[in-house]
Amino acid sequence: MLPIAKYDIYIFDCDGVILDSNQLKIDAMHNALLPLVKNIKHVNLCIDYFRNNFGRSRFHHIDVFVNELLDLKDSEKESIKVDILEGYSSQCKALYLSADLTPNILTFISALRGKKYIASGSEQQELRDVFKERGLDSHFDEIFGSPAKKSDLVASILKSNVQQRAIMFGDAISDLEATRLSNIDFIAYIPFSNVKEKLVTLSKKMALK
């Protein structure tokens, strides 16, 4: 791994790295599920999956909820998907506007001389709108989000910056996996991570390879 100042490309996850929004989004998904799922055990299964697989898109999570974790008839699945997505999405912009920045993140980003990108599991246009409204967009060359997979977002950034040295800052397993697939360096930012121990363990293993 190079000294931080020596990279050309800096890629940041959003939730838990730029914004202290992880728990806010977990609460939002819980609120979206409660009116639609009668069995609280099924709600908790969904929330556990959501928490442990943070960084993946909401579309991925809701597909898993409906197809694997909830006891639904086939005829119910599509309408429930739409209802969960609407219930969750309706809360996200408001929570993003109210979420605190992580400590000293803008000072850190401003000190970096290379190109800076967001690669997030959050919905892309929603994220761009919020960053613009909060005046955060000026700190980044581009902001990317779902429905594209995190690994595809990182690969796309690197494709447009050929042969440049890149590093990603993330707090989720999906962030680590994306960097492994693209063979770039990774720093685990863990203060707000939902999977601190697992992320640290896997990051150490990857660093030894």
C-alpha cells in the first residue's frame, strides 16, 4: 500500500464513510417492512440480512427479502416489492439530508489531490440530488450509485482512469469485495460499520495475499 498522498484515484463509499447514516437506513427499512409483514420474526430476519450485507443496493435486498426470507405467495411478491421499495425510498432523502457527516471527513477529502469518486449502494439519482442540496457534490469528480453493483461501479471508474493508482475507503464487505475484484487497495473505515470485526478480519487476510 502506498502513502495516502501518492494515489491518483480515491473512491469512497457513502453510508458510514461520508455520512453517519447506517443506523438511519436500518431504521428506515424496519419502518418500511413493519406495515407489510405480519410476522415480526420475518421482519427481524430481513433486517439482520440488511445490516450484515450493507453496501448492496436496496433492489438486491428487497429481492432477497421477498424471494427468500418472507413467506409469500407468488402472486403477492411483485406488489410487496413495490410497497417495500416505496416505503423505504420515501424516507431516504429526508434521512440523508439530516444525517451528520462523519468526523473530519471533508477536511480529509479536501487534502487529497487526486480525483475523488463516490461508489455507493444507494440509489444514484437520489444520492446526487442530496449531495447537491447539501453542497457536498463539489468535493467529488463524480457520484455513482445503484442499481449498478458496487463492483461494477468501481470497475467503471477504473476503466475511465487507466493505469492510475487507486484506493477505496469503505465500511462494508461489498466495498472490500469490489476492491478485490478490481485489484486496488482498500482501507476499512470502521467507526460506523455494521460488520466491524468481519471487515477487519477479511481486510487483514486480503492484505496478506
